[in-house]
Amino acid sequence: MKSRLWILVKGELQRLNKYNMTFISILVAFLWGVMLFFVNAEILGTLLPLVILLDATMMSLMYVGSVMYFEKSEATISTMLVTPVSNAELLLSKLLANTLHNMGASALLIAVFVIIKDVQVEYLFIIIGIIIATASHTLLGIVMAYFSKDFTGVLMTVMVFSLTMMTPLILLMLNIIEGEVWEVVLLINPIQAAKEVISAGFTGYVFTYKYYLSLGYLLFGSLALYKFYALPRFQDYAIKNSGV
Amino acid sequence: MFKVENLKFRYPKNKEDTINGINFDIAKGEIFGFLGPSGAGKSTTQMIMIKILENFEGSIYYNDKDITKFSDEFYEDIGVSFEMPIHFTKMTAMENIDFFLKLYKNKGDVESLMKRVNLWEDRDKMVGEYSKGMKIRLNIVRALLNNPNMLFLDEPTNGLDPMNAMILKDMIREFRDNGGTVFITSHIMSDIDQLCDRVAFIVEGRIIEMDSPRNLKIKYGKRSMTLEYKENGETTKVEFPLDSIGKNKEFLNLLQTKEIETLHSGETTLEDIFIKVTGVQLKDEE
């Protein structure tokens, strides 16, 4: 299974490149980079984690949604269904490839700002944060794609989800919503939880139970979503979109 | 090689069964055809046999083993070509084939397959630039690249020009002659007539008739001989019963004394037989 999974992951990465998703991803990272380059150090300290958060969450949803739309439009999933590849391998390969791909842009951004702006990061925690935030949102994006009929549907689902989930986060950041109770309750929002784990990668973050709660929520929530929903529903999704 | 017993299937949102208790078997080295109009249940049957659709009633055995007991390794042994050409269009033909080839333990000779379907020269072109016929031919390469023992072909020549359709039919026959087994679904009568060792007529999820094309023609054909001859500048057509034709004095006399233009046995086409047996037109569905 291991080697076949790697073949599938390489194939997914190759298609992400062929379908210009890699180019778009780098372009978006470049635009973020240009924007951040001209802000002062104080604002950069606030904005960089936010940009990394957007990249790991919203952009992950968008990229995987787009990739799965391409797959639907070409009905290539039917060909995959008649190979010796299991549904678990197919789904895992999408998850791994898109996570790796989406992490690339975040890694690039951080590397650039570490080098040119001397941004201080905790490498272990930033890596853990980006991996868990990207993987969990990629999985969410895959599940959203199960329900989207076309590309407009993909965009709408991602936008509605992002808007709904980002609003309480912004309200909390602007202190419109205050208090520790809210801070904990809102961790049920995956983007809020992702913000917590990504923030831990930047120097100055104070570790509390909220970090471990967020990490556990994203990790075990994703495992549960994968095992109890994404994988069992994959065959139905594949047949519906196989075009045969 | 394949044995299907009392197969029934209903799509979750349907009120009625799409497949209504069909029975058939396919022998090793046989080309078995499923002939029927669109919506008759041909592709559904194939989707069940290749383990894409589950939750069916009845039993299906492949090499005496229940297909539900097979793991994904089942696909090492079969090749499938869907009716619609399905490829990654922003990748070249070879990139497509190389990717799929790596997923199998058993690897076929891609170069000879691509050459056989006249795609070798265009192997580095994006599949998106291919014509429909080229994409269909690439489908066949894709189906054969793991050297399968069993081939499932859904409307294999649909959209192909006569030349390439002929190449494809030759490849299917060669596959059979080398020990392979083929299941073809089609609504194109000539494919079935020219290729299949046996054919089943399927309408509304039921098999109405099943036999070799030859036996069906004998069974349902008109046993007559039609002769056309020229006399006084005009063509005259006469029909004789086929039984004891060699002793029919009028027939023999015409052969000896007239300028014969045509001489045909009353063999019925598979299409006529299909219509006669099922009461359903095939061409309306094309």
C-alpha cells in the first residue's frame, strides 16, 4: 500500500502542477509577501500569522475544492475506481498531496520573512501548526466537494464557510466579543482552532490549555471526520461523479 | 469464468429494479455481448460485474469465487473501457498511461499497444488536443495495459471511424484468441454480430434471448432463397423455400436459363431478430 500511495500522491502533485494550481499557489504567496513586505515590523507580527492562517485554511479549502472540481469535470475518478487502488488510498493521496502542496506556499512565505525581516519562529511548532491546520481544512474541503455540483458551488460553499467561521474570529480579535468563555467556546470553530495552533509557532506565544485543546480538536476531529464520514461516503461520491 | 445468478439491482432513488433477475455465464475465451437500447441495464450490469456498484441481489462468481469476496486485487486481473473517453486532459497520453501503469503489478507493452492503435506518434500530445476517436483508442490502451485476463468494453466502437473501428475489433479478436475473455455492451448491431461468440438481448433489465449470433439467425431467420434475374430488360424477383432447394425444378431451371443478378438466402439480421424478439427498436436509441 505504501508504494502505491506514494505513486498516487506523486500523481496528484503532478496534476496540481499541470492544472496550474501550483502556479496560482505561488502567485498568491508572492502577493501576500509583497503586501507584508511594506508593512512595519509591529503590524507584520500580527499580519503574518493571519496570512499563514488564511493560506492554511481558506486557501486549502479553495485549492482542494478546485482540484476535485477538475476531477469531476473530467470524470477521471471512474478510471481510478477500476484500478487495484483502494478508496482509502485514493482519499489519503488527495489529502496528503493537497496538504503538502498547500503547505509549500506557507513555508515559502515564512522562509522569506525569516530571512529578510528576521521574523522569529519556533520551527517545530510552526511546522506542527501548518500541517494540522492545512490537513484538517483540506479534509473539510474534500467533504465540501462531496456536496458541490459545479465550480460555482465549490466557491459558494468555501465562501459561506469561511465567512461564517472568520466572523467570530475577527470579532474576537477586535475585542467585540470578549472573555475566556468565548475564547474557549469558539475553539469549536476549526479556523479559530487553527489560529491557535499556528500562533504557537511565532515567538511570544503563551502556551495554555487552549493550544492543546485546539490541537486535539483538529487532530481527533479530522481523524473522526475521515473515518466516519469522508471515507464511507467516498464510494458514493466517486460513483456519482464517475460519468458512467 | 463469470457466472451471474438471479441478479437484481435497484438504484437508491428508483422505485423499480433496473436489473430484474438476470442469469448468464461467460466462458473463458469467449466474447460475450450484451445488446440492448439505452437504459436497458447494460452498463448497470457491467458496473456491478466490475464491483463499482454494490448492494445487488443475487450472486456473481469470477473464476468460481464470489466477487464480493475479492479485494481491490480483482482489478489486477481485469481491464475496463468505459463508453466515455476518460483521461487527464492537461497531461500527455504517455503521462496518463505511465501513471496508470505504475498502479499495476502486471505491466503490458505500452509501446506496441500505442503503435497498434496509431497513437505512438501522438504520445506526447496533451490528451485535451486529441480527437474523440483518439481518446477512445487511448481508452483501449488504458484497458489493456495490465495484460488483463478479462476485458469489459462499454460501447467500444462508438465514435470511431470505420478504419479504427476495424483495428479495434481485430484487437478484441486477438485478445480472445490469446485466451482472453471479453464482455461487451453495445447498441451497435454490427459490433455484436461481427465480434461476439454469444449475445444476450436485454430490455428493461431482463434478458429476453441469449445464444450465438449464428444460432439466433437460424432460429429466427426466414428459410428462403431469393433470386433476381434479368429478362427482357427487366429485373424479376422470385423467392423459394430453402428446404430441398436442390430439388426445386423451377429454381434450378432459372439458374440454368436466366441471367442471374443476385442470389440471397433469407438470413435475418441480428437487428431484425432483436426487434422481432423484444419489440424494441435499437436505432431509435442511438
